[in-house]
Amino acid sequence: ERTMTLTDGDVSVPGVDPVTDVSYDSGVEADFAARFGSLDLDWDLVREPEPLEAGASVAIPDFAFDYAYADFRAYFEIMGFWTPEYVEKKLGQLDAIDDAELLVAVDESLGVGEAVEARDHRAIPYSGTVRVKDVRDALRRYEADLVAETAAGLPGELTPEADVVTIETLADEYGVSEAVIEDKAFPEHERVGRTLVRPAVLESLGEELETGMSLEAAEAVLGARGIEDSSATLSRLGYRVEWEGLSGGTLRAVG
């Protein structure tokens, strides 16, 4: 087992202030980071994480993906349009990396996707730009197992104290992803859209709302109970919204 220890003196230059802005080696990396960061996913993108042992040397992947609800990290390398010599060197490094989950986006022009797969790393082909969807699909392979592991730590049935609570709020309370909460049963609540509501609250709302009421007034009634998803709730209670030009919506009974 090899251990590499770095101190501040190894990574700093005397008399030079540290760089705080994130920089990228290529436009492909910068473009991917911007698009991935704009998504609301359960993964945090880390630029140039810790080095990975690669035989007698080390490799620093371009990125790492940290799962928000478990101690799990997958690394991500982008193999762009490089010289044959550099590609061969990189493949040698990949061959020497063990005990790390590594995704590799490979420029299709290199023709080394199969070589990457042969080294037990997931190859993601791209041309021009790395498609975020392809990377997202690759991460789902890990996410399915991670969700199952965190879900196993919770009972099959959950009974929130609040009369009304969103799935997002409940997931935050338990420190798990929303996907974990979605698979649970709620014997004391009914799921209405992305909100859990006690039947008694729905019954009371059914008595307060009536056909002909303005949408604004109806949303005020729902808001007083802590319900923000008016569309799903009104549908559950048997109402639709009839729009009358710019004057606003009016509740109408369905059927």
C-alpha cells in the first residue's frame, strides 16, 4: 500500500495568492460543469478531486461526483482530442487504477471506448460536447443501489406528525433523497401530488371550497393549510379551473 502526503508547501508558491476561481483545462470541461451544475440532482460536482493511485504514479481526474445522501464518490475523466502518445499514457493510467469508480467520457474520434470498458471503467462516448443526459444515466447505475441502501435504514411505513408535509420536506428531515420517501407507505396520510395530506384535512377542504369560487380565494384556503400544490389538490377534490380571459380562474366541478 502506498501513501502520498502533500503539505501546503508542496502545492503553494511563495508570494503568490491562492487562486479561488475554478479553472478548466478545456472548453469541453467548462461547458459540462456549467450544464451539470444547473441541474437539481442528488450529486455534487467536485473539480479536480484528490489524486488516485495509478501504479507507480498518480492520476487526478477532471471531476468527482459526490452523492448527497451517502458516503460515495465516483470519479469522472474527459478524454478529449489528444495525441496517440498521450492517449496511450492515459490508458496505462486507467489500467492501473483500482478501488475507484471511474466514468470516462471519450471523444469518439479517439476510438478507444472499448479499451476503456476493458479496464472495468464506464465509457461515455461524445462528439463535440459531453451530453449531461449520458452522464446522468451512468450515475443512475450507482444511484439505484444507493437509494436501496438508504431506504433499508427506514421503516416501510412513515407517520409524519404534521397534517400536511411535502415529500421534499420529509426527505430533508430524514436526510435521504426524495426517491427513498416516494417508495414508503403513509398509513395516516394521502399523497396528493408531491404533498402528504391527512384525510381529515381533505375532508375539511372539501367543505370550504365550492364551485364558482375564484382560484385566488381557493388558493388562499389551501395556503392556510400549508398546501402549495393547488392544481393537484383541486383535482383530488373534484374541481377544475375555468379561465375567463385576464380576469382569473374560477372553480368548476368536474363532470
